[in-house]
Amino acid sequence: MDVRVNAEAPQSPQHVEIRREDYRPYPWKVPNTRLKFTLGLGKTRVQAILDVEPNAAAESSDVLCLNGDELTPLGVWVDGSPLDSWLMDGDDLLIPLTPGKHEVGIDTEFSPAANTKLMGLYASNGMLCTQCEAEGFRRITFFPDRPDVLSRYRVRMEADKAKFPILLTNGNPIESGEGADGIHWAEWEDPFPKPCYLFALVAGDLKANRDSFTTMSGRKVELGIWVREADLPKTSHAMESLKRAMRWDEEVYGREYDLDLFNIVAVSDFNMGAMENKGLNIFNSAYILADPDTATDGDFDNIARVVAHEYFHNWSGDRVTCRDWFQLSLKEGFTVFRDQSFGADIGSPAVKRIDDVRTLRMIQFQEDSGPLAHPVRPDSYIEISNFYTATIYNKGAELIRMMKTVLGEKKFRAGTDLYFERHDGEAATCDDFVKALEDASGVDLTHLKLWYSQAGTPHVTARLEQTGGKAVLHLRQSVAATPGQPVKKPMAIPLKTALIGEESGAEIASERLILLEESEATVEFDNISEPALLSINRGFSAPIVLDVDRKPDDLEKLAASDTDPFARYEAMQELMLRWLISTAKGETVDPQPVIRAVGDTLRSNQLDSAFKAEVILPPSESMVGDRMDVIDPAAIHAAREQLRSVIGRDLSSELANAQRGGGQPGHDVSAEAKGARRLRTVALGLLAAGDPANGAKLAKAQFGAADNMTDRQGAMMVLASLEAPQRKEALDAFYARYEDDPLVIDKWFGVQAAAQRPDTVDQVVALAEHPKFNPANPNRLRSIAISFGMNQWAFHDESGRGYRFLADLILKADKLNPQVAARLVPPFGRWQRFEPKRAALMRTELERILSTPGLSKDLYEQVSKSLV
Ligand code: PHE
Ligand code: ZN
């Protein structure tokens, strides 16, 4: 059948901006959707039957507009009869319909094997799987591909039994059978209405790690984690994490699982971390597979975090979904907050908070201060895939955390209960969420809502003035302009604050919550009996940049005595940051306060190893750069190396102790054993900075003796930045040992791209030619591109070759997978922050990308916005 085009419709411009204020409800409801898949790698056929009826809540329409993407209808039926009067409007299918109920049928066909975008239905390692969020379902069949159209799905899958013995989709299996010629089929039904972005299907030769979970009301749920047979032994940590998450959500949020079945499938080609499809989560295998020989402690933690995150979405995402994609943080910010709280509860809350804040600062703060800055609830986008950002996820989580801080535990829980009850089965908005919290608690949260709409990280300055028994805290806030928001209003900033006695080291004014709402405020503390030190934004109660008027001496005391562990960490970071910034600017500063504080931390009997490791790790080069007006990567690198080497030399015996310490075997994953390993590698890095030759020896010994990936990769990481014969020996040995394990080979690439060496650019250029480098596999592409883009010193090599390399790689990736390519752009977005020579080189590369013909809209949006 030939394709007809709607001649009247204006030629749709290639890159249209979608605006939040243009939201209108869809004119039709789709109560039921029946899909029949005839599955094959090279060709898959989909027959869809939709029950449609007018949506009383919307303006009526006499056409049914269904989204498509690279699809052609093979046939269209209305109420059982073939229809000829359909039209194509760009990628969309328009079907004229009289008012009333109808049954609409559409046939399509496409090639999963040719789908390199990994959106819709695609092939990975001989299996078939789907990814539909945000707008991938339209690559499977024509459909109202928007989150506010909820439908009940019944799905029939038919495939060659030998090639695809396992057939899975959402909900519960109803019937199955075998046909002629080795074909088998299965029919499933999902009783919960869902938007199409939560649809999932998997067909392949998979084996399950099976278990079960009994819910709080006594229902038994069958659990399955599906992988290739050889990977089965690596699924037990994911299974344990899943059961813990299921229990936690019952205990902490009162949320019970609702189907008889919960399946997870691991795939090796995946654009993101994982996906919360109803009853059938699909995961990047990196977030499922682990054993101590191949995965680090960090990998184990990430698996627990992501498994919990996707499971938690069953309520915050699936049962209550988003009205439109501008509300993405409704499910993502809340769910990240939930997974962070879970992580704090199953591990060390202080270390978890430090970790989460580090991610926020390294990624979200950079985003918020650059050309791609956008509010937690954006007002417009060109390509929604570009908005799966640290702002939506991590700043969104901070916003939920602030609401909880203001409400307190009990009222917050009453609020989330009301939210789930009120909006169950609906597509809701961020405003609905806040309203539920307000209604349940009786507390007005209007002042916090500005965090949804105003982009940019607030800067707060704080100064404590003390006279007699009284202390006065002076606060002042400002928010810098961001794209489209030149003038900012003051934000509501909850600051947990206490005063610490300079001599006693005790809390002389106990913690209180100060809410800074105006541009300036003063707060008084009475009955202050001794000189006081200001401990503010404790626990990182607000996601802000804080500038406190404090002397290095004060910071040193706070680093040793603050009663809030996070504030203690902050004091140390601030102490190091100030030294690094001054030194990078060419000033000569005494490092002794830093050395003393690091030494005290290492020698402390009270602090655990994991906390020590976080505290003594100097801030990354990009974090230093972020706090400077003009970034000079070489000067920052030199300053940080100088600090690392002084610490390494002056504290060599403390560090050597820490590096030797912790004799637990590598399969011990207790907090204590993990902490000891973390500290071991941090100490090793500092020792090597102080004495590279000895460091190389120690690292090689750690590498050789390691009975776990954490110690092995840690040692290899340290060696990768050194100039020593042991470097190549370790890298070669590692490669030979893990040649056939793709997730471990990703580490091998990543460690080299992250190495701090003058020749890292040459190394990554060579790595991109390595036979195992494959830009079509997102994990492999990112193993070089993300690690290198975050390697400030190497990426910003004076020659500009780092820029050229990454730009070339982005252009190459864009041809295969625009979504993943566009996510590699942010390092370029910071060009205006760099000294003029580098800024010009970066700009040139952005312009070169932009002038390349045939650019995807994903890449177009990120690059054009980066140039503004
Ligand atoms: N919704 C997924 C999550 O955060 C992320 C995702 C987005 C996955 C888009 C795939 C594609 O849990
Ligand atoms: Zn999520």
C-alpha cells in the first residue's frame, strides 16, 4: 500500500518546541488495547486493536491522531471494515472517526535488528526486547503515545520456539500453546490500566533465578530475574536487593506489590540504567549482574539502588503516573528520593548522603550553572529524551527531601498516603503531589513550589557575629540568571543550623531549622556561653552553594568536632577547596591545616573507614573548577596534585596503615569490609601521589593479591595514572583475565579514559580503534566517552584534541543512537567557563557539530542550546 500524505498540513518543521502551557487532554479514551506480535529478529509484525471512545473531559474531535515513528501502516480497519481514508501527517496517522465508540485496527511491520536507536522493539544479543519511555511505543505501533492515555493491555506473542523459548510481557500469563513449524505462542493480560510508555515485551533464550515474596497482606508473589544461562550465578545480589526493597516499601510507605508476578530481564544493549515497565522491569545488565570477582562494592551498591528504584516506581510511576512529560520529576524526583532513603536505611546514612551530594554537585550543579540549565518542571523541550537529567532526577529528589524536612516524618507520610490514594490509576501533576502533602498535613508549601519552576542553584552567604552571650547569623541569597529566566525571585531555603563551641566542641545551640525566604535575613541565638562556630546546612538540608565567612582554623575545628557527620565532611571539603582554589590562582598557602585535619581523621578511633575515605578524598578537579570564575584546568590539576602529594608524603605511615588495613576476604560485603576496601584504595592513591615509585609497587601488590574486583580495579585505577612499568602489566593482565566479560571490559576502557596523564588523549584515540570498542553498545560507548568527558585535565588538553575526539565520537554515535549521543554533549556546554583559548576551541567543535547535515533532533537541541 502506498503512503498518502496530508497535503494541506504544513510541512512539519524538523525541530518543533513542545510547551507545557499547550497541554490539552486527548480527545479520545482507549480503554482496551489488544496487540498481536509475530516476532522475528529481521521482521516483526504487529496487529493492534484499540477500543476508542470520546473523552468527555476533552474537546471532541472527528479524527483519531495516532503517533508513529519510522512506521508505515500496512492496513487500517474501523469497526471491522478496512478503511481507506486515513492520512499520514508527518510521522502520525490520522483516522477520521464519527463520534461514539469504535474499534480501530492497525497492522505494522518493522525490523528489530535494524533498530540501532534501541527505542521501541529491538534486538540485543539474539533476543528481542523493548524500551518505550518516553516515546518508543510509537516505533512499535501507531498509538496515542502520551502518558495521560491509560489502557488495559492484552498481548499475544508468537515466535519460533527454538530461538525464543521464553516470551514475557506485562501482567499475568493467561494462555499459551504451540502451532505448526516450531512456532509457540503466549497470551498475557495486564489488569492495570497503563500508559504505553510502561509497555514491555521480551523474547529470548533466557533462564530465571526464581524466588518468591510474601506481601504484608499475605499474598505470594513469584519473582524472576531473567538472564542468559551463564549469568545466573551473578543474579543473587539483585534478587536479595529486590526482596529488601519490597519489604522496605511496605514498612516505610505502606506500599504493597499488586500482581502475582514480578519479572526483571537483563539486557546488554540499553540506553539507560533500567526501566520500570509494569510487572516486567528491563535492566541494563550492568545493574543486575554481580559477583565479587567481577563487580566492585560500588557496583553492588548501584545494583541495590537501581533495583529498588525501579521497584518503587510500581507505585510512584506506574500506579500513579505523569500527566505529561513536563511532570517527569513527579515520578523521578520522588522515586530517587525513595531510593536514596532506602540506601540510607540499609547502609550508613552519613556516607550515603555524602555520596548523593557528591553526585548532585558534580553533575546537577554543573548543569544548573550552564546553558542547559532548566527547572525541575521544564516549560518547553524539543526532544524529551534530553530531559532525563540530574535536574529532573537529583534536584527533584532534593526538592522532595526539603518538603519532608519542613513537614517532618509523620506529616510527610500522611501526605504520600493521601497522594497514592487520591491519584491511584491516574496521570497526575507535580502540583497534585504538593496539594496532597498540603491537604494531609495542613501545612502550606507554596513557598517551596518555586523550586519546581525556577532554575539555577541558589548561592547563600552566611556570617556569624558574636557579642557577649548573643550570636547573630546574617544570611543573604541570590540566584544567577539561567536561559530564559534573567530575573530570579528569592527561594525558600531550609537550613538546618547549630552552633558548636569552639573550646568544648559541643553543640552550644542545638540544631534548628531556619527557613530563609527573603533575599536577606538575620537570626539570633541567645545564651551563647563560649565562642561559637557556625554549623549550617547540616545534612545538606538545601541544594545550594554556601559561602560561609570562616577561617581555616574554624574549619579545622569543625572537621574534628561537628556533631553532624555531613557538616564535618563539608568542613574538610571546604578546607581543601579553599587551599586548592588559592593555589590554582598562584597564591602560596600553608597546607598544614589540611594535613592536620586529614591526619586527625585517619588516626581517629571513632570514625569508620568508609566515612574516613570520603572525608580525606580531595574534591575533584571539576568541583574546584566549578567554584572558580575562570577555569584553568592545568593550574587546577597542578594544585590538586600538589595537595595529594603533600598528604601522601606527610601522612605516609597513617596512609600505609589504612592501605594495609582490613583483612576481610573479598566476598565479605559487610559495611565494615566495604569501608576498609574503600579506604584502602583512597589511601593507595594518596601514597602514590607522594611517592610514585613506591606507589606503583604497592598498587601492583594490591592488584596481584586482590581476591575481589574492588581492590583489583582500585589498584589498576591508581596505576593507570602513573608512569611505571607496572601500569601496562596490570592493564594487560586485567584484559587477558576478563576478555570475555563485557561489563568488566567496560571498566578496562573506563579506567584508561579517566586516567590522569598528559597522554590520555592519545590513549583514548587509540582505545576508540580497539577491536572491542563498539559505539553501537551504549555501555561501551559511555565507558570511553563519559569517563573522558569528566576527566577535566585530559579532556581540556590545551591542544583541543580532546574536544575534537569527543565531537567526532558524538557525530559517529548520532548516526546510530541519537539519544545516547546527545547525552555526551554536556562537557562542551561549559565552554564559557574556561579561559579564552579553550573556550574558543570548544565553541568551534560545537559549531562543527551543528553544521553537520542530518543531525538528529536530540543532538540538535543539546548543541544549539549549548552555543547560546
Ligand atoms: N524511567 C527510567 C528510570 O529512571 C529511566 C529511563 C528513561 C529508562 C528512559 C529508559 C528510557 O527509572
Ligand atoms: Zn526512575
